[in-house]
Amino acid sequence: MTTRRVNLNTESVDNYLKAIYSLGGTEEERVTSTALSERLGVAPASVTNMLQKLAASPTSFVEYEARRGVRLSAAGRRRALEILRHHRLLEAFLYKVLDYPIEEVHDEAERLEHFISERFEERIDAKLGRPKFDPHGHCIPALDGKMVKRASQPLTAIEIEGHFVVESVSDRDATLLKKLKAHGISPGVHLHVIRSTHDELVLRTGRGSKPLHLPRSVAEAVRIRFTH
């Protein structure tokens, strides 16, 4: 019996593995084809076809069952974390060394993350002083895949007045990032939430600043933690 060979584009494979990881498809949890379709902007039929190919490949990056969804294998998780490390180190390099605007680093890193060598990855890491977080506040996986554990919640989950620190901002929408940047909202910034309504959050980003009316459509890109 011969093993069926499956030719897969490495860049596409990496994008699928990252998406499965970010949607929680590890260990016991599974991700639906619909969720992947929405995340990747790919037709559901194309997602199903790709998952079948990934499951049939000799590397076995995923475990896939029709109608039950997909999750990463141990090899798939290792590869997803490797690419995530590349991506976030590149974002930090572009932002801190090459002075890219924060709203541009994600797309640039997406183009580069599949092709850097281990030597180049190590040089970036050393140049930046072994950073733990990227410019958006997201954890950078270590070489062994481990990441710093952090407790945070979406800004939109806040219903009472309080003081918080911005832990991270989403990197998926450049327009939203520009709006947050214009409002002075970035990782590490202290927020004082004054009021939360169905449509917006009213907050201040510093002492003496005027109240900021932040639409929920913008606030949903922000994760925060309580200050002590």
C-alpha cells in the first residue's frame, strides 16, 4: 500500500494552522469550518478541502472529522507557535527598529513570517533584547512554545466604573488600530472607565483628560486588566 502524497503550499498551511490555534483548536477543543471560513475569508467548501488535505498529509498537522471540526496535532501546534513567534518578533522589529506605524506592522509581518531563517529569527530576538510581547501587547512564544500567562478581559465586558490598564489591542484591523492610536489607547495605557452603555464606553486615558466616548465597535479591539 502506497502513501498518498499531498502537495500543499507552505504559506497556506501556516495560515490555516495559525487560524486554528487562535480560534482555540488545541487539545480537546475543536474549530468549525464555518469559524475558519470567517477568520480566513475563504469559502467554506475551500476550507473543508484544505482540512481534508492537511489531515491526509504525512506530517499530520491536524485532526479533522467532518461535522465535528478540526484541532491541531502536537506537530501542528508546534508549527503554529513557531510561525506566531516569527510574526510577533517581526512586528516588534518593524515597529521598534524600522519605525513602522503600529497599524502597518501586522500586514508586513504576515508577508515575511513564512520565510525567515532560524538564524535571522535569533538575530532579531537578540537585537530587541528578548522581548516577551509584541507592539500590540500580545505574548511572543519562546523557542519551546511557552508563553507568559496573563489574565485579561475585553474592554466591552466592563459594566462598572473602575481603573484599568490596556493589556493588548487587536492587530486584525488597521483602521481600528488607527482610531485607537488617535484616542491615545495602546498597551500599558491607564484607563478610567466612567460609564458603560449599550452603544459606547465613556472613559479617560489620563489625569485631567476630557471624557472619551468610545463606540463599542472600537472598544471590542481592546483587552484590559484591573490595576491594583
